[in-house]
Amino acid sequence: GAGVSQTPSNKVTEKGKYVELRCDPISGHTALYWYRQSLGQGPEFLIYFQGTGAADDSGLPNDRFFAVRPEGSVSTLKIQRTERGDSAVYLCASSLGASATYEQYFGPGTRLTVT
Amino acid sequence: AQTVTQSQPEMSVQEAETVTLSCTYDTSESDYYLFWYKQPPSRQMILVIRQEAYKQQNATENRFSVNFQKAAKSFSLKISDSQLGDAAMYFCAYRGNAGNMLTFGGGTRLMVKP
């Protein structure tokens, strides 16, 4: 079956612009996660959705970052007034449920470059 | 807060040999899960192996096995009979039983020499 997909694969934008990154989870997965991976580092948690609601957004770095999942499936990560420090790979993962017994399946990520 | 440390930025192994990647973590929780993920150049994180903290037996998946030392908070990955396709970044990760997110280490780049 289809895995987690993310679009676009790569995004180049100018400092100060607004960007949207999309994540299509595996069908039937109720839990969805966003992580950010800066160059040479491990992924860092941003936000977690259970269904349509953001159950934990403690990893969002500031109020320029926002994410939605209006129908409990596709999620969009939105970044306003982008800064060069936002350049990173943004990874999305989904799992059948919130329990730690469920594996998180990752997408290929979106590489964001802010010039 | 939990932290995960991988002290080896790079490791190299000869094809068909065995290599061990190190990971230590810090937590005050008694119940948790530990993982090793592989990230090839395609960027997609692939689960290699997982270990539940309440299980004393070390997890094994084919050529991959772990050495889980709960008291020492150590979780190393052993890759036996290394293959060229094993070359990738490897990340150790922690997840508390009550939490939802994964906490990752900084990664180890594994190179496999033919």
C-alpha cells in the first residue's frame, strides 16, 4: 500500500515569504507527527495530531509556525515570514494510533531552503 | 526532559564484518521504548529495530541486534555481516510510554567498504 507522502519534495523560497508543506498520511492512520531535521542533526519534534486536533504543539519554535489537519487526514504545516534559520528538512510521520506500541511511518520529507 | 546521545559521528566497517553503534539516553521514566532508525540519502526514516524497556531480552531482527543495558541507560546496535546497502545515517530514538513524540540522537553515519 501507499506510504506517507509529502509535497513538495523541495521548496526554495525567499526570506519573509509564506510557505505551506503538505503531508498525506497512510490511510486509516489517526495519529500524525511533524518533525524538523536541520543539517547534520537528528529530527526534532514539532507537533502531533490525534484526529483533527493538535494534541501536542509544544515543539513549534514560535508563532510563525502553524499546522492544521481539518479532516483528520491530510495535514499542512504553514510557516509565515520565513527566515534563513527555517531551512531544514521537514518530516511527517503517521501511525495507526497514539499508543507507543504503534510504529511511526515516515515520509521522505520536504527540504525547505530559505534564501 | 529526555535526551539521546550518539557519540560516534561516523563509523566505518568492512563488508561482511560486524559493527556496533553506540547510544546513551537520559530519562526519569521507568517505562519507555527505544528505537534505531536508518536514514538513507532518500531521507526516508526506516525503522530498523525497537526495544521495550520492560523486556529484559535484547531485540533481534535478522542481522540487527541490540544490547540494551537499562541501568546504564545504554542502547547499542550491532550489525552483523554488513552489506553495502547498510550504508546510511543511523539514529537512536526514545519514546516515553506516556508521550507521543520521538526524541532522536544526533546520528551516526555508517560507511561500508567493499
